[in-house]
Amino acid sequence: MPPPRRLLIANRGEIAVRIIRACRDLGVSPVAVYAPIDAGAPHVRFADEALALPGDAPAESYLNGPRLVDLARRSGATAVHPGYGFLAENPAFAAMCADAGLAFVGPPSDVLERCGDKAAARGAAQAAGVPVLHGTHPVDDDGAGRAAAAVRFPLLIKAVGGGGGKGIHLVRTPEELPAALRLARGEAQAAFGDPRVYLERWLERPRHVEVQILADGRGQVIHLGERVCSVQRRHQKLIEEAPAPGISESLRARLVESAVRVARALGYRNAGTMEFLVEGDEFFFIEVNARIQVEHPVTEVVTGMDLVAAQLLIAGGEPLPVRQEDVAWTGCAIECRISAEDPHNGFLPSLGQIDAAVEPAGAGIRTDSGVWPGQTVSRHFDPLLSKVVAAGATREAAIARMRRALSEYAISGVDTTIPFHLWAIEQPAFVSGLYDVRFAEGWGHGPVTIEAERLAALAAAVWFHRRATTPSLPTDGASPRWTAEAREESLR
């Protein structure tokens, strides 16, 4: 079967733009949706059709499953791509799409159910012979104390339906447990509609390594190698890279083989990652991310594969586009997530309007972006603006290119995490490749260089000059402005 002929993209920002580009390569007609606040966004301009959602609040827009399905059917779409976040891992939405005769670009609803239940996913991994951290089944208040004593302090409370770093709490002493349980249950209910939590052993300084999986639902499961994502803050990833530095070949082989086993045990289909914590030569499965990931570009760069295109082909019923023996890895790629947060003020969200943006380019640089001048950064949505990916034949070359790219990048109107990333890539622990999940705790002990700030200011000035002196492409009465801008973008 071919890929879907017309696809509704149930998302916004850089991932919506990324999906549109994959559609263009495959000859698929992309349909965008947008909240009123996103009316001027690139994904709206680049799509063949853009359909308005009723409001800016997530429940009225990108979390409004019935409305999204209705728009997909009215637009003539035959499939829906959820991107990441929002409804990407929601079994009810996947089932809603299937009931409406729409292909859901991701795992089917029953697989999402199994993967979304963290305790069930742990059980599947154990049954497949893959090591997991010592932990519990979902606990109630009466049994939590006994369960915690068996796991031993310090420990983590984790939401059964969790993801994205939400609903996770570190508990160091028995006295902290009751309050932490109440807080975790409340967060889990608010974020996932499921208050259940379980307890898990806490590792002091592990590395977070994930393995990219593709599965076609016909029994074919392959891995595309690993990524390390240990630069985190509050369990949210900030920098990712592939391949993982400092991992022995024997450990790498065991990791990827275990990831494939877990995927098979879960009956997995489409793209996803199996997540592990690594300590020394040991590793432990922790969860499945059952969707395309924010950091998928680093794997695309080192393998030369288009993961979003592969998703669309699998959703169309086609077998995997490659065999395991055909997958090859070349060089190194590093990704920095650029968010509208103030790293000098506890990474608080930086709300407001983006006045201008100069995005990096050049050899070995890829920027996946949803940024546009005039964009309002709202409290309603995740502050991620774009992702900068630097590639090199060696890790040292990739770091050098990332340094250049970050120094070129300028966004005015809101604060961004660019200063943090400039700091991070210069730290000895990062340069060595042996950093762990507590690396980001060192932020704030070294200033961003004056040279980097000077280059960023210069880039902003160049952007303003070009904006003021470059004429717009002409349009005729039958061609709206957003269509002309999309044409202009395609010529760059």
C-alpha cells in the first residue's frame, strides 16, 4: 500500500513543519490545523490547506480529539499524524481515528495502552529478559510505606501514565513520602487523567540512553542505534546526541538487542524509543516513548534515514523500508533544544512576542524550526521553539559546528536557552562525553563569552537589515499571501 494521499497534522510548531516536509517528499498532501494564536505560523503557510481550531487553550485546540477527527474527515484526509506531545500517545485518540476510518501515524491504540502503562511496560521488559530497576506495582497510601521500605530510600515516585518528565518525584526519607505521594497523584491526575503511581529505585548519577526502533507490525523490528540524552533539567531533555559517547561496543550491542526484544514483547508498530538508564556496564529499561521523538533528527543525520517518511509508509501498510543489515551509521550529530525560557532565572518560561529571529545554517547544520517574527509565546503551549542539529565526521567536529551555530542564532523579544547551550558544550564533562543526568546542575558557574553575545547581536542586526531591504514576492488575486511566502521559502 502507498503512504496516505492526504494527511492531517494534529500538531503545531517545528514538528508540524517537519511532517509537512516529509509529506512533500512522498507526494502526500499536508493539511494543517491551527489555534488562533498560531494563525501566522510556518506550518499554516506551508500546508496545502489550513483549518482553524476553536480556541487557544489546548483543550479547545490540539487536545480537542473529536474536532481534529472531524476536520480530518471534512478535509478529505485519509490519515492523521499526531507529532509528539498533545494526543500523540493517547490511546482513545488513536481509537477515535481508527473508528473514523483514518490511519493513525503511530502505534495502534492497544499498543499505546500497553506502553503508556509504565508498570505494564516494565513487566513486559522483565518477561523478555531485559533488566529493570527494582520497583513496585501501582501503590495505594496504605501499602506505600511497606513498598518503599522494600525498594529502599532514596527512591522515585513515578506516574503510571507518565511521560515528558511529569509526575516524577525524588523521595529521600520516609518522612517525605506521604506529601510526595499526594503531590505525585495530583500531578498524574491533572496531566494524564490517571492518579496511579509506582515506586522505583533511584540511581544517583546514571546516564540516560535511548534506542530508536522501527517496527512494521508484520514482525519486522529494527533498531537505528542509540542516543544519549543525559543533559536534562527536571527530567526534561535539553541536549541529545548520537551515537552515545563513552559506551563500549559490548554494552551498545546489549542495549540495542534488549530494545528490540522489548518492542517485540509489546507488539510494537511504527517509530518509537526504548529508554534505559546506564550505570557503569549495567543498564535498566525504564519506559517506552511511543511516538516520534523531539530528538529524532540526530538519528536521521547519522543514518541518512527519514524517520517521519518511514512512519508514513508504515502507516500506509508498507513493510519496513530497510533491513537491519542495511542500516549504517556515519559520524556524530548533536541536538540543542532552543526554548523560550530564561536560563538565568530558573528556566522560567519567557512569554511575549518574538520580534526577529536569525537561524543558523551552513555546512553540517540543520535547524528544525517553527519560529516566525510576530509569534506570541503563550502559556498555553510548550516553550520549545526550534532544534539546532550539528553534524561532523567526529564528535569534536560536531561540537565545533554547534558552537558556531549557537553563536549565529539570535532571537529577540523573548529570552531563550541559547546561553545555557553555549555554556554546556564548553564544559569539560560534556567535551569528554562522560556526563550524566546531573550535568545541568552545574549551570550558572560560568558566563557566556562576550564574543558569542557579540555575534548574536550582529546576526540580529543583519536580519533586520534584510527584512527592511528585501521586497516581497508579488502575488495575484487568486494567491493568498501565505501561499506566496511558502513559495519564497521553497526557493531558499
